[in-house]
Amino acid sequence: MNRKMQWLRNQLLSLDLQGMIVSNPVNIRYLTNIRAEGTLLVTRKENIFITDGRYIEDVHNTLTLFDEIVVYDARGLSQDDYENFFMFCENVGFEENYVTYAKYKEYMHRYKINNLVETENMLEKQRMIKDEDEIENIKKACEITDKCFEYIVNYIKPGMTEKQIAREIDDYYYKYAEGTSFDTIVASGENSSKPHAIPTNRKIQNVDIITIDMGCKVNGYCSDMTRTFFVGKVPEYVKPVYELVLKNQEQVLNDLRENSNTKQIAKMVDNDFRLHNYDLIHALGHGVGLDIHEAPVLGVYSENTLKENMVVTNEPGIYIAGQFGVRIEDTVLINKGSCEALTKSPKKYIIIK
Amino acid sequence: MNRKMQWLRNQLLSLDLQGMIVSNPVNIRYLTNIRAEGTLLVTRKENIFITDGRYIEDVHNTLTLFDEIVVYDARGLSQDDYENFFMFCENVGFEENYVTYAKYKEYMHRYKINNLVETENMLEKQRMIKDEDEIENIKKACEITDKCFEYIVNYIKPGMTEKQIAREIDDYYYKYAEGTSFDTIVASGENSSKPHAIPTNRKIQNVDIITIDMGCKVNGYCSDMTRTFFVGKVPEYVKPVYELVLKNQEQVLNDLRENSNTKQIAKMVDNDFRLHNYDLIHALGHGVGLDIHEAPVLGVYSENTLKENMVVTNEPGIYIAGQFGVRIEDTVLINKGSCEALTKSPKKYIIIK
């Protein structure tokens, strides 16, 4: 059995759970490498993946004997089969943050389980700490993102639309990686005041401000980076905002390490912004892995302590509605006494001439 | 108030619900046009959208006074505010097929609701019947898909990879529509035996079989079309399978109309496939709208009766593991006495020379 499935079995044992239903496809991929719709059952005796005809061939190609996972086509399973899976199991875990209320009721009924037990993001918490392979994948995704950014800064010319630039980034990622890890944001001029702007047909002006939020995937693992940069020149009224964001982003890079308290760090940024009459309107950062947004959250509303080998973003931003916005973001690897920014693109004023 | 919100209020009244929490962003978009993370509350007195700082500006730009929707930033809301929203409400509806078990418990607690009531896909059922504007959008998406298919058939040459072809389709959709409605499938040779194949670096051969499953979005509304076609010539061993799939696809087009029983129709295809020792391993079709897969399902496991102005797919397929597959799919508008295929690309042997 692979290391991660073995870990899960040990966890269940320690929680007095006799089985678990894993429904979140990202968790299933994390545990088994399977990329298909279906449900993973960890029963007393077996690991079982229930899928359907569309995926059977693919799943068989992914798994090896070593995985010790039995694959069933849902069409071949009777009500009795379902009831047998967790026979004599008192407590069976499930993912209460993924499974819908309706599915929860269906599971109870279908598997005849008396006690479906919340597992409190057990898998998501484990996924926070990356192993060597996972870090390697994220590093590669970050390297490609740096190269893509260098490419795109040279590519952008006044007159191009945001959509066109976003498309060029997507093409780059499609060519050199597994595509984007989220919808690329290219927000120029007043659009940059929207943190989650969708690229429009707005044309880049001769003097302009551009925020690009971009990331790609390598073996399923994501990168995430944002830079705000300029065309022609840096308007004087933007400078204080840019420098305030940059100062805080760099301060956070200094502060992030094993045992950092994320709430404290986010609070410091928020306080500094408030001192200057701005607000930190979104979280300071988030975990990155198989999901582009995963645990932990780095924000003022939740208390988290960082651990070695977590990968998180550091992305303070200030947005002035209808005018402009500045966000600077790196993907960061947490080490024992410090952290390492895995995205390394320059942050001092980049000006496209 | 807009027509759809008014409809929802009437529904709630008839179900003796004094309010509803709408969480599914697709349902929120359907009802309000809002495209942002957040929660829509229908209370006794008001329509409320709770979002966060990232989206406030955008939501205000989307809504007009006519919408009668009050927008709140979640950061400004206290526990008291939340409890006031549904004060004196006995029964409040929620989307049990979207809301997670954990969220369900959170809603109960946050809004102090005694009775959260399952609404049995009320919104999804309403979304099945398209209005004029919705049909217009889907028609446009289908037209663009036909044009894209014509373009791509002329574009494909032996030596190109599946990925390259998929990318070309995506580029086309990005240029002429709002992008793809799902991950484009380009599956050639033995890969075509996987119904949900992911495009690979396999190169198109001089004699080859290619299945392309493609669709785009117009104003959020999807199209969906599949064709299996050939390079060089049609291998003799493929012909009986192709003709069996095509015969059934055309028969289904003859049978689909208001009051069709979808289970019966799927059963007929399944029976005909079985007569020839094949299987219908996936559903015969599904609804299409703001979601690429929505209600109703057309399959042998569920009973559905079609209604005028539903839009569904008709997509029989046969897959021979490790060898090849054939699928032919149209997006279809249901009329009173017949149906109309909105995707109109040719189905008789297409051969690229």
C-alpha cells in the first residue's frame, strides 16, 4: 500500500474509525493518484474505488498491484454490496466540508452506516505539509511562472487588450506546463482596482498600470504569483501605495517561518495599511498545493501556526475603487528558521516602455 | 424585482417557506446575474446578497435599483445581523444538493434557523425550462461550435498532437465566444476508447480515428457537441460500430419531443447496443444551460419527461477498450411535437485526407 494510504489507515485507527468514505476528488488524487470521478472507500479489509464505465480503463492504467485498491464499476454493485462494505463498522469517517447534506443522507442509507463521523479536514490538514515530490512540483510550477512573467513583460505593448495578454499567458502555460492553476487575471487601469477582475477588451494605454495574477500546474501542483507593473511611467499618486504594499510584502517574507502565527502577521499588515487609511480587504495568503486555494488561510480572522514544508502565498494588496489597485504575491515555502519565495520575479518598479 | 426572483418568491410562498438561502453560484447567477462569491438570502422583506471586499464593486456594477437586492460586505455583519435576517421565519429553504453538511450546520447556527428545509432542486428544475434569451444564447454557442468544427476539420493534419488540436479549438472559442464550456476532448486512435480522455501528445496518424467533444459559452450558456471522424480512410472494422451509433443517434433525434420518456428512449438505445454485444456505458444525454451538465439526465436509471424549451444532449457512444470509440452528440432543443438539433455539423463519415 502506498505511504499516504497507510498514513490514512493509521489516522483512522487512532480516531477509532473503522472506515472512511473519501469523496473529494482532490483528496482521492492525493491519496491514490487516481484522476477520475468516483468514491474511495477505506473499509476494515480493503481499499475500494467505485467509479463508472467512463473511467474504468483509465483507473486501471493508473493503479498498480502495490496500491492494493480494488476497483468497482458502480453499475455492477447491488444494494447488498454497498451494505457489505462497512458491515460491522461502528464509526465511519466522511468529509463534512465536501459532502453535501443530501449526499450525507444518501451515504447513511446506501451503506447502512449508523454513525457517519466528521473528520474535521483531516486530509486537508495533512495536505498542508508537502513532501519532497510535492515541493519539487510546486517549485517547477513557480519557475515556469517566473519565466512566463519575463516573457509576458517583453510581450506586452500598448494597444493590446487584457484578454489578449491573458491568452498569451495561458498559451505559455499550456505549452510549458499543464495549463493554468486558475483563471489568469490581467487587470489594467481602473480594472486593477478589482482584486478578482476578469480580463476585458480594455486596451493597454501608453501610460498604464497592470496587475497580473497568474499560475500554472505541474503534475497537478499549482503556482501562484501576482505583480503590479507599469507602462510608460509610474504615476506619482501610485507610488505611495505601491511602496506600502511592497514594504509589507517584504516584511511578511521576513516573518514567515516555522511556528509563525499567521493571524499576527496578517494583523501587522492590516494595521500598517490602516495607519495609511487603507484596508487589507482580502486574506494575506493561502496554502497552495493540488488546489490553488487550500489550507491554511493567512488572515486576520483565523489563527494558524505555520509548519516546515508548508507552501503558502504572501499577497498583500490595496484597491482604490474605480481608480487602481496594487497587489504583490509570491508562493512561499516555509522552512525552519525562514522561508523561501519560490516565485522570484522582480518586484521593484517594472516599467514597460 | 426581476422575473426570476419574483418566481422564486412565489414558489417559496406556495411551499410555506418564509425564506431561502441560495448558495450555488450558478443559481445565484441565474436569479440575479451576479457573478461573484457570496450568498443570496431571500428573507420576508428583502433580497440580500452577502459577499466580500473582493466583489463589492463588481456586484454594484451588475445590479440596478430594479433588482431590489441589498448588498452587504460580510466583514461588516455581526452575529446579531445574521440572526435578524430570518427572525420570525419558521421554515427557511436551502439547497441540500449544493450545501455541504458542515455548511448546513453552520447556517443553522449562524442564522439561528430552527427548520432548514430541503428544496429538492427547485431552482435546478426551473432552470431546465429555458426562456427566449437563454435559448438564444445556447443557439449562438451551438453555431459557434459548428463553425469551430468546420474550421478544425480543415486544420487537422497528420503529425499534429491531440493537445495541439485541443488548444486550437480553445483558442477559437476564446476568440469567438467566452471560452470553452468544459475541457475539450481530442482523443485519437486507441485513446478514443476513453469517453473522458484528456488530450495527450499522441500524434495524428495517416490513417486514424479522432473523437472531439467540444463546446463553448455565450453569456454563460453552454453548447456541447461530439463527432468521431477519420483521417485517410474509415477502417472496415469501425464501420459497423459507427453506423450503429449513428443510427441510434438519429433515431433518438426522431423520438425527442415534449412528453418523451427519457428512460424509455435511453433503454431503446441500450437494447439495440446489447443486441450487437455492446453497452451504453454512460448516460444518453443531459441538460445543458448555465452548467454544461444539468438536469434532466437522459439515462436508463432515471425517469424524466421532457418539456418544451428544455435543452438536452443526445450522445450515444460505443467504446472498445484499448482499440477505439465512437460517439456522436448534438445539443437539442425540445419542441412540442419534435426537437431541433442546435448543433448541425455533418455526421456522415468525415474523412480528412
